[in-house]
Amino acid sequence: MSRNLKIVVTGPFSAGKSQFIKAISEIDVVSTEKKLTHREKGSKRQTTVAMDYGRATIGDDTLHLHGTPGQARFDFMWDILMKEMHGFVVVVDSCAEDSFGEVRELIEIFTAERKVPYLIAANKQDLDCAVPPDKLRRLIKVQSDVLIMPCTASRKTSVRQVLSQVAGAVPY
């Protein structure tokens, strides 16, 4: 039986959410990226201000991927995007330890009123700077029942593995 599933892709600023969706989307990604007005040296040039939207087929399921903005000033979009979601993925930049505290907060926000499957995608596991998933669990302070999957958001096969796991956890 085929299903249409709404999967929200969230995470801190610059974690790789847009790249995650772009890597697997079968359609041109609808993006609301705008040029950053103030940019730290070496940081990205654009940021998502409303959402990213992509679509992917995993098995018989069609996943409608909704990427959230990572900056707190756009958090009003989170409630909008969470409506009727079937599951979510928290993308974490495994090299950005200063963002790990935000991950715990996002999980609390996204699970406060909704009981849906979710997991953490530990992005940039292909880099030497990456904190391994077991250490990431301790630093983020999540329970052992929360799955943390190694991921490289620019690789379609890696993103597919993460989405397969989330889609598989959504009850029929």
C-alpha cells in the first residue's frame, strides 16, 4: 500500500537541512533561501527563511520533505510545518559542537504535542572533525531509544538510508 508522508527536516542553522533535501528530491526543490545580511567569515552565503520543499519516493511511499529554517527568528514557521507531519529528521552538523545544545531544544519542541517517529541524522560523518554518533548522543543528552544515524547530507544513498528508517517507523 502506498502512502503520502509528510516528513519535516529540521536542525540548527547551517546543519545541512537544505542539502539533505536537495540530495534526494526527485523534483526541483522549492527553496526560500535569501542572502544573509550579516555573515561570519567562512559561513554560508544564504539561509532558509520559510521552508524548503522536496519530494522523494522510498519504496511504495512518497515522502513530502519540508525543511525548516534553522534560525530562531524564523521559528514561527516550525509550527506551520509541523502540522500533520508523520515524522521528522533532526540534521546535526557533527563538526559544530556549539550547535549541539540547540538539537535537544528542537527535539523537545517537535515532540511536545506530537508523537511521531523521528531520528537524528549526524551529518558530515565523512569529515575528520565529525563527532561519532555514540559521543554525539552523550553531548546532546538524548535517550538510548533515539536513533542517531551517521549521514552525509550531500550523498543521496546516505539520505535515502535515513529517510527509509523514518518512513519505516511511521505506522500504517
